Amino acid sequence: MSPAKLPRTQVLRRRSFATAAPRPPLSALSATARAKAEQITAEWRGTSASGESTKNFIGGEFVKSKASQWIDVLDPATQTLLTRVPETTAAEFEQAVDAASQAYKSWSRSSVITRQRFVMELQHLLRKNADSIASSIVLEQGKTVPDAHGDLLRGLQVVETACGIPTALLGETLEVSKDMDTSVRRLPLGVCASIAPFNFPAMIPLWTIPMAIATGNTLVLKPSERDPGAAMMIAELCQRAGLPAGVLNVVHGTASTVNSICDHPSIKAISFVGGDRAGKHIYERGRKTGKRVQANMGAKNHAVIMPDANKNHALNSLIGAAFGAAGQRCMAISVAVLVGNAQSWLPELCERARKLNVNQGFEKDVDFGPVISPSAKQRILGLIASADEEGGIIPLDGRDYEVPGYPDGNWVGPTVIEATTDMRCYREEIFGPVLIVVRADTLDDALAIVNANPYGNGTAIFTQSGATARRYEREVEVGQVGINVPIPVPLPMFSWSGNKGSFLGDVPFYGRGGIDFYTQNKTTTALWKAEDAIGNKASVDMPTHH
């Protein structure tokens, strides 16, 4: 690709960028959003969407924090104050861990049928209250209503899989010698912790809550301080489903709370999903205190478009996977590798993306909403600008996108950048509605590009050739591969399998991996010799167990 800059061919509606001050509660919300916010505040005990405080959930009680520092949660479409999240105090965090420790004594001894019954009731309540949880996600995170329901549904699928926990925990027994049996059982670890990101406020807590609790552990959850509402609703539903006090506890905050989780000697395992910097810190600090840690981190997911691909399917899949949820997914397609004649599809790709409707999540026919915060928008705009500075081509420019009626939203329109792999916009995770396009002459060239990238979360190839697909699947060095599937996240009967720089730890999330992460094996060998009932002479020979 020539390094010369080319004029932008399509520029979306523009406005100057400014970081607006928070608006008073309810003041700038649309009529629909205001009604949803008032309903959430009235019906749920742990969260608010009309300016009141989000509570801690400790020992089965929703407790207002005594914190001296609070974090504002703002609607990303209007900057309206929704709730205030505490920096949970050291004493409150200790109370949460102590409640989990005390509850573990009885919960770990509960029958697997009791735990299964809880999970089954939880999945029923999650479905019953899906609209409320989705509304919270739209208000706090900025997703569209259908995307918010999808967030919950993908977590609910983990809950449904956990309903099979009796079978998943089956042990093994073998008579290894005459009258001697060896058995292996799966036992819980103790108090575990989960640290969730802002981009999936329902799904990620539901990756860990059912798996940890159904296996007999207790859990301390720290949701994102940017959108804790869904997690607080899920905690309340756990209580309604009959979960005993202390089995699940929810605390809030930023670095100090995270460090407390890493350092506390009673916490045996940490699950984390989020960015590279935090993930590496949590993994290293948690491992130093002997904890199990699983950390899903950054990504740069490539879709390889072969010239024989079904053009309509490939372009629609690419646009959906690149721009859905404003690109704020760890499995979003952020790089399109156009191979050979598929490079001629770029103008049509841009034209289809330009037609996407960016708006507030409750609005009609919206495709995606704002990014999470003004600072996230500024970072995204900086990465787009870096492409300009380094000689990239921006055939579709969504900077400073304007949405009528929402002048203060964190808007970034769909953006397409032609780049090379040495540019900053390619090297760094953008986490916004920006698709990087690189060109490749052959499948070999495309494989070389993907395999040279340090991340290994997901990749996809679009082709109608079985031989091409098989070769790509075999040779690509990425943990999750889609063949004509743009976002190949495995359903929870399988386990997450991102690799390389996208994952730290030895055991993955959910599926069989989730069972392994939250349990430890205990092997017992027992001898009940029949002749001991009548024998009267001891043997001093070396036991050989034959």
C-alpha cells in the first residue's frame, strides 16, 4: 500500500469534541429512558438510575458504603448522572471476605442437588427480569436494547449449562487391588473472586457466578465501576433464588479494591476479564500470593476475506462484528485482511458501514450507541488521528459524529482505515467502532499477518473453499477460529480458548475448563480387607497391592 495520504471519500456528520459536565439525575434523559430509570430505582434494592448510590452486597444485605470517595456513573448518550459507586472501604471489603469465608463452611457441604436447584431457579429469574437488566445496560453502558439482551443471553447460557452440575462433578472410582479402592472427587477451592469489565456488565459476571457457586465455592464479585447496575440486579436475583447469605458478595471500586482481592490470603482464585495492563498486574500480583488466576485480556481479531467468499455474507458479517456494541467487544473484528480480488470490495464495505444508524440505545432502528466515556472517545479519536499522521488512508471517517437530540453523547461513527501493520492504529487495541483494513496478495500472506500479531483471542476466514478453510484453521496461531462465522465465541458446553497475549493462566473460562478452574481433586485410597474380620496375624512384608 502506498504511504501517500489520500483524501477521505466519505465524512460523516461532524461536531467539535468537548467533554460535558455531568447533568443532574434524570434531567437529559429521553422520555423512554427516564421511565426505565425510574422503574429501575423503584424496583431494585442495590442499584439506582436516578442519582442515588449503588450499594455493596455483603452477607446477604444491601449496605450503603461509608466510603469517602465515590465514582459517578453517567449515561454515555447524555452525561446524565445515573448513580454513584463507592470506593469500597478496607473494612467493608474485609466484611465481604469474612462473610464469604463463613458461608463457605456450610455451602461447600451442601448437596450438589441443592446447588443445582439454585442455578435452575436463577436461570428462571434471569429470563423473567431480562427487560430490567437490559434497560440498565442500555442506560449505563450505552448498548442498544437488542444488544443488551444478547449480553444477558450469552451469560444465561452459562447458567443453563451449570444446571448440569451433578454430571459435571462426577468422580471416578476403581478397585485397584483386592479389596482396595481408589476414588477421585472434585472439591471446591474456598472463597473466589471475580473482576468484571464494563463492556459486558451481565455476561461476564454470569461466566463466573454459576460456575463458582455450583461447584461449592463462595464468591466476591467486583463489577466495573462504570456500569454496576446489571451485576447488582443479578445479585438480588441470586438472593431471590434462595442463595444463602454470604455465598455471593459484591464490592465496588478501582485499583485499591483490585489490589485487596489480589492480596487477601483467604481468596483462593481470581477470574478477570479486561485490558492488558490490569490483567498482567492482577495475574502477577495474584500468583505471588498463591492464587489461581485466569485473565482474559486484549485482542486484535482478524477476519481474512478470500476472493471466493460469499460477498454479501462476508461484508454483512464483517460490519456486524466490527461495529456492533460500538466495537467494544474483546471478540470484535478489528482488522479485515482483504486477499487478492477481495480488495475491490472496500468501497462497498465503506458504503454499507456508512449507513449504520448510531444513536441512543432506546431509539428506533439504532445499530449501535455511544462509547463508554468521554476519555474512551478521546483515546479512539487519537488512534484514528495517528493513522492520518502515519500515512494511512481513511475512506470512512466517523470522528466527531453528531446525533440530533444528543449533543453531549460519546459518539464515534463507523470508521474504516487502510493501514499497514507497522502503524499504531494496527498495533494497539482501539476498542471502538473502527475497522482496520490491510491488504494481502495470497492466503500465505494473510496467515503471516495474523500469526505475527501478539494477540490470539479470535479470528475468522470467509471462503467457499473447504481446502482453504481447513488450511487456515490448521495453521493460524489463534485460539478461537470461525469459518464463515465472524465472532467464534464457543457456547458454554465448550470452554473459552483465546491464547497468546490475550490470555494469562492455565485453565480457561466456563465449560469443562470452568469446572477445572473452580475445583481441586482429592484422591482417596481405602482398604477394607475381608480377611481382617477373621485374621489374627499381621504381615510385615512390603505391600505390593497385587
